[in-house]
Amino acid sequence: MKQVDLKKQNKILTIVLVCILSVTIVVSATLFGVFYFDYGVDPEIPTEAKAHNFILLIGDGMGYNHIKTAELYNNGSMTNIRKLSVNGEVTTRSLSAGATDSAAAATAMATGVKTYNGRISYLNGKSIPTIAEQAKSAGKKVGIVATKAITDATPAAFLAHSKSRNNTAEIAAQLASSDVDVLFGLNNAEMTALKSTIQSDNRDFCVGFEEINASASDKIVGLIDDEIPNIGRNTLASLTDLALEKLENENGFFLMVEGSKIDSYSHTNEIQNMIDELNAFDAAVSRAVAWARKNGNTTVMVVADHETGKLKVPADATADQISNEWFHSSSHTTQNVHYFAYGVGVDSIPALIDNTDVYDIIKQILLG
Ligand SMILES: [Zn+2]
């Protein structure tokens, strides 16, 4: 009689335990789901780590297969980009239908806000504050480096606000009146017209590598008339070195470096030129990481704004088979791109982020 009661009690106890366990699992899963999906909207990077300096490198149009193609061409040796310790994927959609353009994508990364294609850190009649402006307000230095016109969408979105990426004169005027410390990129008539505004007692306006390399000023707008070569002395990597040299200071800095023409040659399906641009960008990444290793207290993040050209690498392809035919589009695509990161706080970056999260990550790690 007593034995039966005990068995019954055990059975009830088991049922109760199973119920408690089930509820715990459901609640945990729900909480995990809520927090996990929250990352895509507004990630709280679970780190107290703070970096003094943040270097963001953007490969325009650089999908994962662009990197794989360059590695295949480089006899299988891994790019510096992929050697960074942490990596994951990035969603890139803008508020416009279809694929994002560089203006909306750069706005997302510079401000944490999604906008429509063509807008420069601007939405519904309002300017949106950028991470570069906020870094400036916090007493840090700011540098922007690009391999196409400095008024183009990606560099512009960090310092200017406009309803259209095509408002070159308006963007140039805002770059000139910004308190940016280092600005390197291609020249145009709109920037040249602002020479007297830009040149001041403490800021140099230089045109050409000779003037840029000769300048002793830590505050400099240095523009190139023709193009920035991919090899030799005056490359994106050397401009990155020079920018870092000028930006280093006790309050820290934010530097954005863009490999702008990876996108251009993906639009035109010129794979060899794309590889050359990617390798030049990869060399700039290597300088940024070397600087961070040497100086410490720095975070380096490499991202792309979107994929261009629907590039596919055939299975078992060899370097001598690399072909323009590997591109399957002349436009931007909606594919996720990848991020790669090194330095302070990067272990806490989720494996899947949205492009707006790039802003949150920089803000949390650099500005707290
Ligand atoms: Zn493009």
C-alpha cells in the first residue's frame, strides 16, 4: 500500500519537474529570440571595452566572392582582410526597393539610420548626425580617405548631409566647412573652388602627392587630380599610413578608408581591374592592422556597403580561369556582405549584423 503511494508521489513529482523544465525552456527560448533579433535593430554590444581609436575600412561593392577571387589570383594566399580575428555577415537593404546604393549604405553605417537610395545622411527633410561628427564633438580627430572623388557618396555620408548624392557643390561646401582633420581623395572643380575656405592657418589645402607629402600640417585636405595608383609609392596604403600619422593624438580618432573602385570595375565586369583595386585596398587594411597592433587601444573593422556584379566563383576554379564571365550582373545586388574585425571589443560583435549596426558598434566602442 505504502509502496504504491510512493510510486504515485514520484510520478507527480516527475510531472511537476517536467512542467517546470518546459516552462524554463520556453521562457529562455523566447528571451533568447527577443535579444537575438534585437541585435539586427539596435545591438547592445555586450562589451565594456573601449577603444581610443577606430579605423573603418569600406570596400565599395566588395562581396565575399570578390575577396575569394583575389585570393585565387594571389596563388591562394589569404588576404589581410580575411586574416582579421573576427568575422560575420552584414545585411545591406535601404528603404528603397531592390539593392541599396552607396549613399544609403554609407548613411546607414555613418548614422545608424536607414534612408532612401541617393540620400546623404539625410531622411525626410532632416540631416542625421554622423559618427564622424559625434567623434569630432567628443574631442577626437577625424580622417576620411577615398580613391574616387572625395565628394562621392561614401566619403560624403560621413561629413555632409544632402537630399541627393548628385548635389556635388552642396556636398563640397559642407566638406570644406567641416572641421575634418584629414581628407584625402580625388579632386574636382567643386572642391578646387573652395580652396580659400579650406586653406587656413592650421589646415593645408594640397593638390597632388608632391604637395601632400611635403605638408608638415597635421590638418590637411589633400586632393589628387588624376588617380591614386594601385602600386608604387603613392597608393591607398601610403595615404592610410599618412592619415594615421597625422591623426594620432592623445584624444584618439575616427578614420574611414574607402576602396572606392572595387565597385566601379564590378559594374563594368572588368575582373582583373577589380582584383587590382581589391589588392590595393587589402594593402591599406594591412597598414591599418599593423598600426593597431603597434599602438594598441584601437579597433579595426572592414566592411562592404553592398555586393556589385553578382560575382560567382566556379567550384575548383584555378587562377588562369579567372574570367569577366564570372560576373552575372552589372548592378548592385541584395546579397549579404561580410565584416572582418580586429582589436578592442570585436569578440562581442554578433555573427549577423545589419549595416546600421556598424554605427552602433563604432559608437559603443569608440564613444561609449
Ligand atoms: Zn556602385
